[in-house]
Amino acid sequence: MRTLVLVGSANFTYTWCPLARRPFFTLSVRHRPKLKFSTSSDKACRSYIDEECDEDFLPWLEQKACTKISSTLSIGKSAHGRALYASKPIQAGDCILRVPYSVQLAPDNLPPEICSLFGDEVSSVSKVALLLLHEQKMGQKSEWAPYIRRLPQPFEMHNTIFWSDDELEMIRQSVIYQETIKQRNHIEKQFMAIKPATDQFPQCFEDVSLKDFAYAHALVTSRAWESSRGVSMIPFADFLNHDGTSEACLMSHEGKQLSEVIAERDYSPGDQVLISYGKFSNSSLVLDFGFTVPYNIYDQAQVELNIPQHYHLFQMKLELLQRFKAPAIKDVNEFSSSEKLFTIKEVKFASKKGRGIPQSFRAFACVLCSNAQELSDLESEAAQSHGRLARSPLKNKSREIEAHELIHSKITEQINEYDACIKSLGPSTSQNLVRKHALRRQMAHDLLSGELRVLKSASAWLKKYCATLLEG
């Protein structure tokens, strides 16, 4: 979470988190859909608007909030579901929507008698998921009914937790395969943790199944924002779609108790208004949001490197790495680099330092390739540099090359595996595939292709680096 201080105003809280927004479409980060509104034909203009939703939903929400939420946006239809479009000219810097906290769904909307049954292990996401299930069960009697019935249906959700075993096999090569299994296990544990509440209040949660809870949980992880109240579902704002290149985002104003979006650029009537959900890779997007982008500049890949027990000086190397191991670092996508699994980002070929390849990864390889004296030298250097191993290239040029060739060999191995995996997907436009499976196949292709691109960029840099050392 980032804080932006604006001159002459109170603090604003930026929300960049893996809990967010639009869950079920594939959109190019450079594509800005535009509707052909005609100033001379209101009928043509309205043909692109979701009449039932636009004429009913926003007035209901504004009446509930007792304030104007937006005068420049309309709810429209797109090939991927609902979206927000400019209904009037918008200039950069304009506030295009403002949603009070009073009409946001958060954990504290649950009755206290239900919340009192939860242990500390029940997350804010699970509490809001339970709230959604309660409101869904109430049907038209729910005060949130106009919002609840406009949420995506289960068949419209494409988060990987909903993929079949055969569909998951398409991405077995990616770390997301294991992350999906972890997510499913986490949801199951959360479901068991809320059982005391669902059992004690059957009139509120009758016949709620794990499948129902998983659906509600995914709605929250794909559409909610973190907030001072835990996480919040923000009606109307969650119709905004994602553009990875946009600088606009949802901001929370704690002083005024509202969330708002400021336009980053000008929009003409008919332009779809987009914001950024954060700097998320396709791995994070497909897991938490249920969509991918064809070319994602934030893509990353993970490479595992172990110390085989037959390695010379195995115990000495293991102890050195454990003593000076780099702390696990989580990036914006919530994936960690640890002492064995390393996250690589795209490496620019002109980069002199190989930015994108973690220093901890290179240090690990240096330790693996070093002899006893070199290990002792590495230990001394680490002790003098706040415990950071191999911050400088090894003095022995041959050993430095050997360490980086080791990394290159591991990456090359993964490149070959990714190539085979992508080829096994076959054409993504097969007429024999049902639409849902075809979409997920395309998402798998986007995911694997992005990670392969990252691996190839690292491979190219490593080859160049080793060649430069040989020439020197």
C-alpha cells in the first residue's frame, strides 16, 4: 500500500494489491476500446449502453449513498461483460467517480453475532465472501440485491481454481499450477474455519457448500480492494476494466471516507475508461483475477536451483547458504524468491548488470561452484557486507563463468520444457473447443508465452555476459 500526499490536501491512500477489480476477460494492455457514440443520434449512442443496468443501478446506488457518485460515466456492454464508458467529455485530472465507504461491502457489514464466532484464522476475504453468500440467500429482500445480481455468475469466472484437471495440465510447467493447488487448499481451510457460523445460523447460510464458498471467495479476490476496513467490495468502481499501462487507480480518502478515481488522460464520449489494477504478471492475473493479457510487461518466471547432495563440499556450502541466506522477498504479485526458488523478470539485452536476474540467484550459483578457499573468501566478504553473499563478481574469472553457465543451463532446460508445453496446446482457435475451454487455452498460452519470453531474455543476457568475460 502506498501513500500519496497531495499539496494542500489530506493524505490519500493508494491501493495496489492482489485483491482487485475485473475478473473475467482477456484484454490487450494497449487496446483502448472505443464506442462510436454519435452526437446526432442518441439512439445509436444508447445502443452500446446496458440499458437495464445503467438506468437502474447507478440511481439506486446514489440514492443509497445520498450523494452523486458519477456524472460522466455510464455502464456499458462489451464482449467481456460490463464496463464503464465516458458519457461526457472527460479531461485528465477530473474526478470521474466517488464512492462513499457507506456503500462499500466490508467485513464489518457482517452482524457482530456472526463475527464473534470467527477465530483469528478467518481472513477478511472470507468474511466478505460469507457476507455475499448471506446477501445472495436473501434474494430481493437484500438491501444489496441490485448489486449482488450483477456480479459475475460461476460460469463466467476463469480463475485457475475453477479449471478442470485437464485444463490445469496445460500450465503444469508454470508455478501457477502449484499456486492454484495451494489456493484451493487455503479456500477449503477457510471454509472449515467459517463452519461454526454457518452451522449456528442455518437460516442465513442454509446449504452453503464448499463450491458456493469458493465462488464467493473468488468474487472477493478478483473484485475487492484492500482498505482500512480489511477488504472492500466497491459497487460501480468494480465495473472498471484493467489496462496495464494506465497510471490511474482507485484511491482511498480516509478523511472523507470515500474512494475515488482521477482520470489520467482525456476521454471522449464513447471511450471505455480503464484503470490499472497494479503491476501484475499474467501468473497473478490468471490466479486471482481470471484473465490474462497477450503481452504483459510485468511477466516473470521462476527457476529452482538446489544443491545436489553429491556436490563437493555439500555440507559446507549448505551451511554457508543457510547462514547468509537472503530473506524471502515478495514482489507485487505475491510470489517469493527464496533460497531455492528464484523469480526472474525480463532482462533487457543492453543491461550491463543483468537487472531482472536476482542477485541471490547468482550468489547461490557462485556458492555451488566454489572450492573451499573460495567459500571462505565468500564468507569473509559476506560478513563485511551485512551478510550479502557474492555482491561482487568472483575474483576467479573461470569460476564466475562456471556459476553463470550453471544458471544458463537451468534456464535453457526450462526453455525447452516451456517450448514443448506451448506446442502441446495446439492452435488456440480450434472449432472443436467449447468457448470456455478455448478461452482458458488462450489464457494458458498467454501465461506460458510470457514466462518463456522472460526466460529467453535471461538466457540471452547470460550468454552475452559469459562471452564478454571470455573475451576480457
